[in-house]
Amino acid sequence: MKLHLLTILGLSLSLLFTACDDEDTTSNETMAGETAGETAGETAGETAGETAGEAAGEEAGTEAGAEAGTEAGTEAGTEAGEVAGEEMTPGTIVEVAVANGSFTTLVAAVEAAGLVDLLSGEGPFTVLAPNDDAFAALPEGTVEALVEDANNGGTQLAGILQLHAVVGTAVMSGDLSDGQVVATANGDLTVGISAEGVVTFTNGNTTATVIAADIEASNGVIHVIDTVLLPAMDETPTEKNIVETAIDAGNFSTLVAAVEAAGFVDVLTGEGPFTVLAPTDDAFAALPEGTLDMLLADAEMGGSQLADILNLHVVVGTAVMSETLEDGQVVTTANGELTVGVTAEGVTFTSANSVASVVAADVTATNGVIHAIDAVLLP
């Protein structure tokens, strides 16, 4: 019995330990399975999440990139189109001249003469455009005198500018030939083409050389020239005498006052003919301070100083045109002789004590001709 109880007890203990071992093994296996499952699930979930995230990110990035690219491309294309459009469509004659930057004096002259609207019109026009250096080469005070005349209703500036414009056609340089006559809005110009291909325009009074050709505008073409062309003013008919012409010009007010003070009005409104070298207002202003007042006072007191000076500026009995003058020629005035100087820079008259340059030639009147000068000649 004792052995039997021990045996039963041993078997019971054996069964107990076996049951415990099975339970532990099952528990461990379950935990391991859960752990593996969790790991696999997390890995699979992360992989799937990353893959889905990357795919969504790529799709969103592609869409954003495509949108940004389209927007940038459209903007760049529009800008390029606008630039190309601007390059394909230049402005008018006036706009091109303004944008160029080397025609500031010409543009100011066009504005003063009231020709902006004309040269901004349909055209077509061919414009011979003197650059700023060409205007600067004119005798000092010329541009100012022309602008002042225009501001006072005069037509000298407009007449000069019209000599530089061909209306109704855009004449390209390749269409020009040597000896060709071009009709401008204020007279004819003759084309000269040298063996070297240098192109010039002349009216017999002045000659200009083309230094840049075929600058296209929406309403014509511009050829840049190195000289301001001056019209032959004697071809313009007039119905005014010397004094009336001087008054009408607007830049001889001091001369007119001096002529009145010296009692010369009746003489210079007479039959003539006369050649008058007419100092501009700037010329009188350049005299030493007080000189003019002294001369006027002397004339009022019956003195002859002012009359003597004015007589040195008058040739009686002939109207001497500029084209007849020669270098070294001696001209006899009503109060002595003057020596003529003719150079590439222009015409001068020299007395014993002074020199004056012609700033505007051949202003005709019914009884003679006026040449405007930049200094008062002194006997």
C-alpha cells in the first residue's frame, strides 16, 4: 500500500509537472506568435504606408510641379512674346528718336515747331535726323534763336526741319542712287554716293553725310546725318521790308530799338536794296555792361556813335547773298570795309576791331537781305 501510494503520488506529481510544462510552452508560443505578428504587421503596415505615402507624394509633387511648370512656362512665353512683339513692332518716328537718346535737340526742336503730331502720324516718312553733335556744331545761339522764333510764332525752325523730311514714302538707303533728287517738305536735296559708298544730301547751301542708315519705325525710316541742313531762305517770297522782317523774326528787338534811336527806320524801309548784317539780341547782350545804354543815351543827345556802329552793318545799293561771298572778299559798308571769311565752319565778317559769324543767312525782304550775326561789329 505504501508503495502504491507513492506510485500514485509520483504519477500525480509527474502529471502536474507535465501539465505545467505544456501550459508554459503554449503561453510562450502564443507570445512569440503575437510578437512576430505584431512585427510583421508593423513592417507590412509601414512598408505599405511608406509606399502609399510616396505614391501620393509623387502624385502631388508631379501635379504641383506640372502646375508650377505650366505657370512659369506661360509667364516666360508671354514675356518672350511681348519682347518679340516689341522687337517686331518699333515705335513711331518720334518714339524711336526719343528712345535712341542721341536726338534730344532734334526732339526738342520738333516739339517747339509743333511737328510732333505730324511725325507721329501714319506717314510713311523718311527723316534725315541730325544728331545732337550736328546741332552743337551750329554757331552758338542758333538753336536758342530758332526755338525763340518758333515760340513767337515764327516759321524758321519749322522750315529747317521740313527740309529733313520726305513725306509719303520710306526711302531706304538701298533705293538711293548718285545724283538722285529727293523732294522734301521744304525743297529738293541731291543725293551723292561716293566710290566708298558714303552717302550725302545737299541743297547747294549745306551738305550732310549719312552716318547711320535704315533705322526703321512703324511709320517710316530714319537716316542719321552729321550736319543740320539749312534751306535757301532767299527762295521764300516775302512782302516785308528790312525793318518789318527784323521785327517779325522776334530775335532782333535790340537792333530794332537801336535803329529807331539812331533815326534809321526811314532809310531801311526805303527802296534799297540793302544788305544788313543783323546782330541778334544775344549779340547785343554780350557787349560790356552799360555799353548799349550809353550808346542809346548818346543818340538821344544827338551823338553819332550808335549810327556809326549801325552803318558798319549795312551795305547800300546791293543785296549780297551768301552764295556769292568768297573767302578774303572785302565788302564796303556805309562806314568802312569788312573782310569776309569762308571756311568749312561757316562765314565770318571782320572789322578792324571785331569778328562776327553768320548764324542765319539769306533772310530776304522786299528791299534787300538780312544775314543774322552773333556779335556786334565795332568800327
